[in-house]
Amino acid sequence: MTGQTTGQTTGHDAGQAGSPTSADGSPAAVATGYREGGSRRIDRVLSPGFVEGLADLPDAELRERRELAIAEEADLAYTRRLVDGRLALLLSERARRERSERSADLGERSDDEIVAGLVAALLRPAPQDAPGSQDDAAREVVDARDMPVVPSNAGIYHRDAERAFADVRFSDLGSLEDAELEEHAALLSTLEQRLTGDRGRVLEVLRLLRREADARSHAS
């Protein structure tokens, strides 16, 4: 890989599809897995130098950068879905408890009620599934034939997810104390926001790379 420099993501990365915003509509500060000067793929893809001087790159180099960014986006999307599914279960359990408190019905749920709750939680639409979302943005900048069939490097994110899942008894959420439930939900929510924010930044990189590739295609 040539012509790369290190540094923090630039202002145009903020506020893209799926990136969190504050109450007044301005980009909100979010955690990121990007490390300035790091050697991981996400560090390379989100380095400002990754999208500098694109017009001067050889076709092979431009293609390699697109492949790296596409692979990174796929891994972030895959892990984001895993985290969202687990978070949905926790939020469903919290909602059940709130309903029970309101109705003063503290009895145990039947097997049918447990199954129905799990199905409803797992089918909950993720924020990025709405129109104009990150999934739509990904389809705009990545052709279906270029998408990886299997995530190539998701293990890096899996380790973060596994640490977040480690102490959660998903098969018996009813045994968690309220404080434990809130703690685990907050942890997964933070991880979900980080993954979503980084995916939005990678999608912006892909937009720039796709724009350059399309310009060359039209010029030839």
C-alpha cells in the first residue's frame, strides 16, 4: 500500500448515513475503533491518507483500496447485526419487566410467551434497516458481486462482542437483576454505536473510492 499517511478522520466523515447526531442535528461525538498510526485494516481504511490523491493512483492500487474498504464494511455490518440481536433480547426483557410492573403481574412467563418474546426481539428492525440507512448506502457504493460471501476479518470485532456477551445469561434473562440488565444493555448499546459510527465512516471512504472508479470508467 502506497501513499498513505496517518491521522484522525476528517470532518467529511461525520454525519453520514447511520452516524449519530446530537439533538440540534449536528454530528455527535462517538467512540471509534480507529487508532491513529495503527496497522489494522480499519486503521488503514480510515486514515485520511487512504483517500488522498486518488486521481493519481494506478488502477491496481485504487482497486486494492476498494477491496480493503469493502471487506472492512462487510465485517462491521456483520458484527453490528450480532450485537443488535443480543441487545434486542435485553431490551425485550426490560420492556417485559416494565409491563409486568404496570400490570402488577409478576408471575413467570409461559413457554409460549417466552418464544413469542424472543421472536419479536430478533425480528425488531435495526436502525440501519430503515430507508436511507447504512444498508441502503452500502448497496449504492458496493456492487453485489463485490461483497464478500463470508466476513474475512470479523474475529477482531467478535472478540469485542464476546467480551460484551460474556457475563450475560441470554438463555435465562429473567434471572438477571435489574441493575445487571441495565449494565449489559448499556455496554452493548455503546458497542453498537461504535460499530455503526465506524461503518458510516468506512461507507464515506467507499463513496470517494467509487466516485473515482466511476470517473475512470466513464473516461475510458
